[in-house]
Amino acid sequence: MDYRVLSRYRSELMGVAMLWVMLFHSYDLDLGSALLNRVRGAGFGGVDIFIFLSSMGLAMSLIRHRQDYTGYLARRAGRILPAYYVVMIPYTLLLILWQGVPWSDLFWNSSLLYYWVARCPGAFNWYISGAMFFYLLTPPVLAWLRRQQRRGRLLLAVGAGVVGGLALCQLLVQEWYGEYLDIFYRIPIFFLGLLVGIYVTEDRRLGWKDALLWLAWAVVGVGYYLLASYPGIGELTRLSIPLAHLFVFSTVPMCLVLCLLFQRLPLGWLRRFLRLVGENSLEIYLLNVSVFSQVGAIRQVVSFGPSNRLYYLLSYGANIALGVLLHRGVEGLRRAWRRRRGNSAGEPA
């Protein structure tokens, strides 16, 4: 087994992450078990999987294909922004006309500055702005890590990035900038994704030393969980010890275990379903945090009892189906645009 397994099953892992995020956004869903409800409530960890796999994929692409910074950003923006605008513009207009949010929010959402503007009541979900933030950082940070790689200090450099990200979160909490933590919580996992991306391009085997490394990393995560769960630990240490940091330690080991299961177990139909969800995860996510977040309004039309399990089951199906259709529609428009540009470029002057 080598690190390429994470690239091989990347779509399936994205599918798992997307389903977990959908469960997390089902705030009043009762799964009938305290353990299952706790797993559902921890579904924000699916975003850590997104960030990890995204930074891993970006590192692989930048290492294997020489790209200038402007062209790289244009390709990244061309991948996520068309679907974003298709969902965001009508959704923001609906908020303006229905909920009375100011017209200026359409500008903030369109410019992707909405996350950084504190007084933006109609702000779209933070993830797209956060993704572009990490896209901006990736080339210079990856170049710095690769320089450390030649000096044999790659793990130390990644460790510095992880610790620096954790320290930055503490600073933001202490200075009352907690509204920016959605992005900055993910800086450590961003560095780990770049590290694994480098390993994948090197065809590095996942030997016993690497297995011990990630096992020890997971054990540290268990220790962190126990610490974060200890009553009064925040007052005692005068530090913020949020459960969100648990996924700094658990994301890579969790993804490796899932890949091992995909590799060893006969999960053909499940893998195909997870791959479908993963390949369309951006569009499913956009619809999930906009249209399908209006649970109160939707339930005025349809509701299925106090547990709402049937309601959520049907809404998940509709969310996934519409996400697949949105992805295919946007990809069709993108291909038509490319053909048009190609035909225009080929016309005689």
C-alpha cells in the first residue's frame, strides 16, 4: 500500500465527506442513538476531508505540471466559480426580496469578500471564499515546503505550519475574531494535505514507519479529545481547546482506513454511489448550504413527523440528484464555451 491510494479513492473519500456534511447540516435530525447523533454532530469534519484532499490534489497538479500563477488561479476559479454563481445569485436575490437583506450583500457575495465582511447578513456559506483563500496560498507554500524537502526538513516545516495554524486560531479567539475560524481552523490540515500530495508524487510507500507515524498522530488526537472533553479545561489553561482541532489529528488516519476498506472489502455498489457523490460534491454542497438550508420554509410544504427522518432522507436524495444535474449543466456550458473559443481562435484573420 502506498500514498497513491488516497488519490485513487479520492472521489469516494469526497463522497463520504459530503454525506457527513449533509448529516451535520441536518441540525434537528434524531438518529435514535446518542452515539449516532454525536457522529452526526461532528459532521463539520467532512470539510476537513475536503480541504485535505483539495490541497493534496493541488500539490500533485503543481508538481507534475508547470503552471504560472495567473493561469493556475484562472483554472481553479473556472472550476468552482461558475457553479457558485449559478447558485449564489438567485439565492442572494431571494434573501434580498424575501428576508430583506441589503442589496450590498449581492456585491459582497459576488466578489467573494463576504466572509471577510462582518456586517453581511446575507453572506453565503464560507467554504467557497475559504477554498479560494487556500488556492491563493498553495503555490508559494508548496514551493517553500519543497525547498525544505531538499534539505531533509520537510516534516519539520509541515509541523511548523500545523503549530502555526493552531497558534493563529488561539490568537483569533483571544482577540475576539472568532468569526474567521471556519477557515483558520483548517490551516493545519491544509499543510498535511500538501505533505501527502508531495508523498503521492514521489510514489512513496506507506511502510511500517509511516503507519506508526499516523497511528501515533491518531493517538495524540485521542489525547486531545480527552483533554477537550475535560470540564473546565478552558478556564484552567486560559486557552481555547475546541473539538474542531480533533480533525487535525484524525483526518489523515481516517482517510487511510477508509481507503483500506475500499481496497479490501467488496463494496462495489457503495463505492460507485460514493464516487458519484464525490465527483459532484461541489454542486451538492452549494445546494445543501443554500436551497436545502431553508428547512423551515420547506417544511411548510412537506413534513413527516417529529423525527423528520423521512423528510431528510427524501431531501438528501433530491439534493444529490439536483447537484448531479447542476454539475452536468455547468460542465456542458463550459465545454460549449471552450469549443466556441477554439472555433474563434481558428478563424482566419
